[in-house]
Amino acid sequence: MLWKKLSVVDLIIVLVIVLVVLGVVLVRRGAHVTSGTVVQGEADIQIVVQILGLETLDTELFKPGEKTSITIRNQPRGEVTILRAQATPIQVTLLDKNGNPTAVRDLARPHAYNFTVWLKDRAKITKDGYVAEGVKVKVGLPIELEGFNYRVSGRISDVRVLE
């Protein structure tokens, strides 16, 4: 007689209530890990970015102490601080008159530089790596830096905790 009065909707509601209670019990016992227990700490990190073959007349494009906006894997991250930057002219290898290889500046691309940029950010430390504002920060990921007069793409080549 009870089954005639219960509908499918009533059964679904009872099932949802049972699952919610079961979920709460599992979390309280520690059988299921929530995101709050995964975070092992928070620290300032240094992100090293390689930008290869950038054509520019301004080798002082990235000024230490200034803020730049970054995008990691097409996910806007926000502003970070530039710690330092280094511009290296593009070089090619030629043989000298004795047949020994020599590195010289590429005259075909006089305004092309490889940049290494060191950035400072704040990130959570998890068992899976560093997470800054919900975005994972890992070596090899594509990254964009955007400032007042530039928007360039590069790759993350190192991530470590600042001492």
C-alpha cells in the first residue's frame, strides 16, 4: 500500500538525502579528502620564464620591481612582480678559418633577443605542485606576460620557493 503512494520523485529525494548523509559521514571520518586538507602551506614562489626570439628595440622591457599581468595556459592569473630580467642577443654558430665553431651575433636578426624573466608570486603548496589563484604553475607550461607596452609569450622553465 505504501508503494502506491510513493512516486519516482519521492524515491529520488530519499536517495539524495541518503547520499548527502553518507558524504558527510565519510568526510568527518577522513575517508574522503576535501580541498582544504590537500593544501600543505602557502609561500612566495619564483617563476622563471624563457621568451625566445623576441624582436624588440627595447632590451629594458621588463623592469625589476614593476608589476606584469600573466596568463598561464589561457587562464588569466593576475599581476605578479618582476624580480629581474636578462636579455641575450640571438647568436649563430659559424666556423672560423681554422674550422673551429664560434658563436657570433645573428646579423640577419639584429633586434632579436632571448629573454629570461624572474617573477615573484604567492602560491599554495599542494601534493601536486604549486597553485596560484587556482592556476597550477609548472615547468613547461605556456605563459603570457602583459604590461603597458608589451604582450609576449614564453614558457615556464623553473618554479621554486623563494628563500
